[in-house]
Amino acid sequence: MTRAVCPGSYDPVTLGHLDVIGRAAAQVEELVVAVGTNVSKRAWFTPDERVDMLTEACAEWRGVSIALFSGLLVDFCQEQHASMVVKGLRNGADVDYEIAMAQMNRRLSGVDTLYLATAPEWSFVSSSLVREVAGLGGDVTPFLTPAVAERVRQRAQQRSST
Ligand code: PNS
């Protein structure tokens, strides 16, 4: 059975993420979307909130499950009996960042990483930019599901009033 892990911070999940998740799910029997912590980023949403948003957004896809992980991605892949990691690549900056992680993960455990090129309409979309634009009052609804957009709107409002 082909079981892959699609890891990310998903803070919050965007339509770009969902494009990659849906296409990755079509290539494998089971896809575990793994919500992790990127130590270099300050999150807007708790890990549980991010899992909730992904669970709702991926509800229609068979073979897709959502999980939280902490610690090393390669340890999580081993626990899950996943033979590979799948990620999206948007641009050259992603390539530089991702290749080093893929090489490190392969050196640590032998797990390989497969990349899908992001659909061009989402290549400029990132969770970080969504948070920045939403935090400054911009409209991020084109980049999110309606349910996630509503959560982002509420969180931006809470953050501006504290
Ligand atoms: O969406 P992001 O922020 O690019 O996701 C990054 C994430 C969480 C997938 C990455 O930081 C990660 O794999 N963290 C787990 C810790 C780990 O294994 N670090 C070594 C990577 S070589």
C-alpha cells in the first residue's frame, strides 16, 4: 500500500495547499496530512485549530487523514509506516529551502520526498502572506475556503483588539 505524508504548518490551510493535497491524494492509496510546527514561524492558529480547518476542508477526499505531529518529520513517517513525503513547490525560493530538508530527511532515515509543482494560480499564495494581508485588513477570501476565510477574519479581528 502506498502511504505518504504531506507535512506543513497549515497556518492556515490555503487553496494552494488543498490543490497539492488533492493531487497528491490521487497518486497514493493513503495520504496523511501532517500538521507540524515550524520553529521559525509565529503561528496565528493552535495546532488543534489547524487540524480542524484541514479536517473540514478535506472531508470529501477518500484516503486522506489529518494528524498532528511534533518532533522530527522522519520519526512521524516511520510511526505512520509512510514510504514517502509529498510537498508542493511554488518557486525557486521553495526549491532552495525544500531541497535541503529533503536531503536531510533522506540522510536521517532514507525517506524520499516527492514534489508537485503548485498550480500557477496559487504560486504566489502562502499562509504567511495570507496572515500578513488579513492582519492589515486586506481581502484574503480568494485564497481560502469560505470556512477558513471566516476563521481568519475572526482571528485578525481578535488580534487587532488585543
Ligand atoms: O509549511 P511549512 O512551514 O513549510 O512546514 C514546515 C514543516 C513543519 C513541514 C517542517 O518545519 C518540519 O518538517 N518540521 C518538523 C521538524 C523536522 O523534522 N525538522 C527537520 C527538517 S529537515
